[in-house]
Amino acid sequence: MKTEIIRELKNCDGYLSGQELCERLHVSRTAVWKVIGQLREEGYRIEAVRHKGYRLLEVADVLTEAECQSRLQGFRMGTPVHCYEETDSTNIRAKALAEAGAPEGTLVTAESQTRGKGRRGRGWVSPKGEGLWFSLLLRPKIPPYKAPMLTLAAALAVAGGIEDVCGLPVQIKWPNDIVLSGKKLVGILTELSAEADQVHYAVVGIGINVNISEFPEEIRNTATSLYLETGKRWMRCDLIAAIMKRMERCYQAFAEAGDLSALRGEYMDRLVSVGRAVRILSPEEETDGVCEGIDEEGRLLVRKGDGSLEKVISGEVSVRGIYGYV
């Protein structure tokens, strides 16, 4: 009922009487009054005027199931949604839900994580209430070798969603980072359950530095947030809704083509390293070259000094700019 009351208040230009809410939702006046009280405790500013009703003055910046559901109605991506005040890792929670049979599109969010994970076993700083830490469950009908393309499709959706809400010229650092002003804004980690010839499910974990005002010293020079870049605090559920809308399109395009052919041009437009010198770091060697974009399978195309073209596969390989992070 909380989701429905939030939605009704958002869709009303003026006041909405308690009686109208009762009739629309088929509940008692007491039930409506209790939910209004709960919403106020969560941070929603709701005005109540005798003989007029309720009016929503300000939406709270909270990641609750009711708030998320009120924005994701009709979406396949983001339904159902599970919200935690604190958890070890949204990827861990999403994988447990997947094993229990949760449907594709299941979304897991948390206000904070105690064991947030980054790529190649690194930790991810997840302060409470200051970022978006969420995971999306997918069940693509693809062989495992195509799974890395999911990360690139997700990166494109995240970049587009952020630009839709914030109007910022965010770029992608292949394969899984979103950057702004040359610093990391978003990290993406995709984990699989698969056999030799099929993927059972994929969990795409996404961490967005939204309203963080200060980073630990060890990452201060390479990380940024939407707040640090704009001086403004952003509503996190606005971002989730925009990203899920973009993800529906990107994921469908990938699923229909079986590769990134329909998304390649859009991805190339955001790829920060196109035309720039890059360094490929693998456990065996370091290779320098110039980035020429990606191919339809999401491999990074790097022209080496001897003129040969190397197609770099994501995994244990990292790519850096010659003179810094990008």
C-alpha cells in the first residue's frame, strides 16, 4: 500500500483527500493515516490540510522498495526490487535470489555494503546513503564467451541514465568504468553462473558515487562523485529509474543481435580512449598502442607500434592511459 500511496501523491498536482485515497486503494482512513506517518518518518515532506487532504512537497532520497517500485512500474528491468539498509554485497544477495529462482530483472539495492566488490578482487567503498549500490539479475540465453558483452551493454545504459538525469558528459573507460573529468564515477562487476555451453544467470553489480563529498586518500586522485562535479545532491531513485529504462533498451538490443552490433556506435561515442595512447596490462606483459574502438563482440581494438591490430578481451586485463588512469 505504501507504494500505491507514494504513486498517487506524486501523480496529483494538488491536494488528494484521505477519502479519495481510501476509495482508490480500498483501505480505511486509519490505514492511510498510518502510512502517511511512516512516509514522513522516512523523510517525505507531506502537507496535510483539513478539508483538502494531503500534498507531497518533497520526495525523500531513500532506497526503499516502495519508492523504487513507485518509479519502476511497468519496467521489466528492476522488477521485483529488494532493498536493504545494509548488506554484505548486493551481488551476493542477487546471486542467492537467482539460485532461489528469482526472475530476470530482479533488482537488489542497499544503502550500504560491508563487503562491496570491485573488479579483480578489489574492495569497493560503499558509504551509507551517499551512493547507489545495486545489482541486476539477468538470465540471457547466450554461451559464456559472450557474457563480457553484458558489462559493456550495462555501462552504456548507466552512462545514458546518468546523462538523462544530470546532463553530464560522462564517458566509458573500457570495459567497466564510467568516468567524468578523467576520474572514476562508476564501477561495474558482472558475475556468472554458467556451464560450458550456457549461462544460467548473470548478476551485474553497479556502484555509482552519487553524493559522496570526500574519498579516502588512496583513491582521491582517481575517483569522483556527482556531488563533487556539480556541487549538487542528486536523488538516487531518479538515477535508478533512468538507468533501468536505458537498460531495457540496451539489453534487448544485445539479446536480439547476440552481440553489440546495434550498440557499437553509441558505445564508441562514449569511449574515452578512442584515438588515444593506451597501455594494456596483463599478467604476462605490458603492451602500448593506440585505441581504435571496439568490435561487435566488445573487444578493444588497439593498434600496436608495429602496425598490427590487437583485439583485447576483458577479464584479467586492464587498460590504462599512457600518462594516467584514462
